[in-house]
Amino acid sequence: MTLPETGWSRDQIFAALTEMKAHDLATEGGAAFAYVYDSGERAAAALASQAYSMFLGANGLDPTAFPSLLRMENEIVGWCAAHLGGGPEASGSFTSGGTESLILAVKTARDWARVHRPEITRPEMVVPVTAHASLHKAAHYLGVTLVPCPVDPRSFKVDVAAMRAAITANTILLTASAASYAHGVIDPIAEIGALALERGLLFHVDGCIGAFLLPYFRRLGAAVPAFDLSVAGVSSISMDLHKYGYAPKGASVIVYRDKQLRRHQLYACADWTGYAVINSTVQSTKSGGPLAAAWTLLHALGDAGYLELARRTLAATQAIVAGVRAIPGLRVLGEPEMSLLAFTSDSGGLFLFAVADAMARRGWLVQPQLHGHGAPASLHLTISAGHLAVVDRFLVDLRASVAEVEAAGADPATAMLLQAAGGLDFASLGDEGFTQALALVGVQGGQLPERMAPIHALLDALPAAVREAALLAFLNDLYTAHAPSVAPPGHAASAGSK
């Protein structure tokens, strides 16, 4: 873009921002069943926004310069440790999100092994095939080999016997989910903890999406198995506050059983010509805004407030699960143990993806999931407290969408496109070739078509490695350095803009 010759007015700036935001996903109102978590508590959200702005310029790089941030982090981590069954020695850190928390869990295990298992030169981590992609990313970034283990095809919980068989002399870490994102089920944490103790391994529980909510569900009478630091063998657990804590993005924590283990997470560098660098997390410079907003929400809502939000979430989940099961042709996968569920259809992935398009036309966002590792293609719902008010309308529209797609039958144009794509040699395609292939299903110039079903169907038909190559080609095309400048409202773009 090009900078304006003179600065815009406040009204011009916010008019332009409002115009750009007009096509974004709505974060309030309950229309989205992915990416956002809507508590419906507008007053508390406003307080968090004000606190975020108040500490926007505070830099978490140096806690001695900003003791307010140090105090808030210690208080948040202390509450989280107690919430997650930690004892008096528990210690942890505030992070930017689940991905950073999981990267730190893997980094800690790798560096712990360098001290306690120095003979390991090619470290491995054993994970369920349902483990979040962030663990794959952590393994990729940190040079740790990821060893996936199968899950039971009905419960979608990891096979502990398979985990035991996957452990080698190079294993440094076991992981499991509470709960898994795709299907909302809790892996057998106690059994894996016993395995970790038996084999002298670290064990991280990915509780990023479930760990905040599950203790409240238990208090409301739901059957929630032990999953946290109260389980023998669990050495660390992660939990996002920007999910069911309803804090603004990015707010997460990782909590360790003790400070000695957390020591391997830290980084220091004094071997250069500048100031001494010491970091508790991946980030160095980081705004105090998310930390202050999370601290504010915890105090504004309190325990009773979060228990009530959990009640609404549980009620919405139970109603939606029952409603989905009542629609002929749909099948819920597994037995959801929290507010996440996936449902499939014997009519196949293309049918489901068309249902997602039909729901989008009715104003709803549901999330397509591709098949893999024995799990069929499905549609995913992340349910939060704000959805309770829209349950009946959602189920009416879902039933109508299923009926609409059934009545329409197979789409000949999509079948032809998939047949044409099937004739391509994807193994030999570079980015340009993938861009051309994606154009067959309507992806051009980084822009997506209104109908996403053909794209998801194409991806679903490809091997995982080829899917990833196609997605990388798309992402590389999407982010360009040549986007046009936004002209002030009511003015034409300057001749120099591109």
C-alpha cells in the first residue's frame, strides 16, 4: 500500500476499518460454531476491552520494568494451577495461545531430555492421531519426531496399548487431549499417566480447549474423568483462557507440576553485545493487553459467573447433540464429553460439505473436517454459552439444510471437476501447478468461491501430504505485498496506489 500524503481523520480511519470489517465473521450473536467463543456477557467483555487498552503499551519482555504484569501473571497462573489440580509446587507461564503453550511443552521436554537423557540425539514424542495440529507444528519447529498412535474407531480415544508399543529409547514425551478438538472426547489420562511413570517419561495434557470448562461441568453433575495435575504421571497441562474463559485472544497458560521442570522452558542469552535477554515464553516483546484483559475477566465474572456460563454451555450442548441425533441421516461421532461435537453422514463428505454451504447461506458457520486415520469426514461444532439462545433456530436450519441437499441430489458439475482434478499428477506439481489445480474448484487469486463444498471434497479426496501442499500454495498466494491502499471513504484511491 502507499501512505496518505497527510494523515486521515479519526472518522475516516474508523469508517475504513468498519468497511473492511463488514465481511468478517461475526463474533457475537451465536452464528459461529468455530473460531470464536461468545459468552453473551457484554458488560464483562467491555471491561476486558478497557483493561486491554489500558495495558496495550506495557511490555512483558521485562517484568522488572512492569511489575504490574508480573503480579497479574503470577495471580492468573496461581488460580489456573489450583483449578487444574496442581499442588503448592506447581508453576507455569502465561502465553499467547494454545499453540505457544504446546510449543513450550515440547521445548521443555526436549531440553529436559538433553539434561537427563543426553544419549538421545533424535528425540521422539508419542501422540494420538487426534492430537491438535499445534503439536505437529511444535515437533516440526523443534526437531522432534512425532509418532502418531491410533484411536478407538468408536470412542475416538487413543489406544493406550498402541502408545506403549510406540515408546522407544528415543521417546521423551507422551501427550493426550482433554478434550480432543475434533470429537470432544477425553483420552484415558490416568492410564497414560501410569504409563509415563512406569517408563520415566514426561506427559503433557493438551487441555487448551477443555481444561477451563471441564471442572465446571463436573460440578454441574457431568461425568468428567480425572484429567489434570491431580492425576499421577501428568507433568504439565495447557489451558486457554481465550476459549471458555472468554478472554480476548491471545491468552493461554501452561502449568507444570513443579518449578524445576518449568526451568527447562526458559531461555536466556547474554552472549551478545546488547542487553541480557531472558524469556519465559517464545515471545520476547509482548503487549500486556491480553494478560490484563484475562485478569479482568476472571475477577469480573468470578467463580459463580463461570459456573453459570458453564451451565448454559452444557444445556446448549445437550440440546444440540439430541437435536442432531434426531435428524435422519446424521450420526454423532463418539460420545462428546464437553461442548465439542462432530457429526457425519453415510452419504459421504461431499454431502456434508454441501450441508455446510447450505448452513452458511442461512447465516451459520459450521466447520468441515476431512477424513483421516479411520475417522470419516464430518462437520464440527464448538458450542459456547452464547449458543443457548439460538439452539432451536440452529436445529431448524440444520434440518432444512439436510433436506435441501438431499433434494438437490448429486451435483454433476462438482463431479466433473473432481474427475478432472483426479487426473492430475499432484506428486509432481509445484506451487504454480497447485494454483492451477485449485482454480478447477473456483479458487483464484487467493479468493474463495461462495460454494466451498467442491474445495473440501477435493481436499478430502487427496492424501494428507498433498492436501498440505495445496493449502500451502493457496496460503502463499493469499498473502501478498501488493494489496491496494484503502482510500478514505468518499475519495478515490490515489493514482500511486497499487
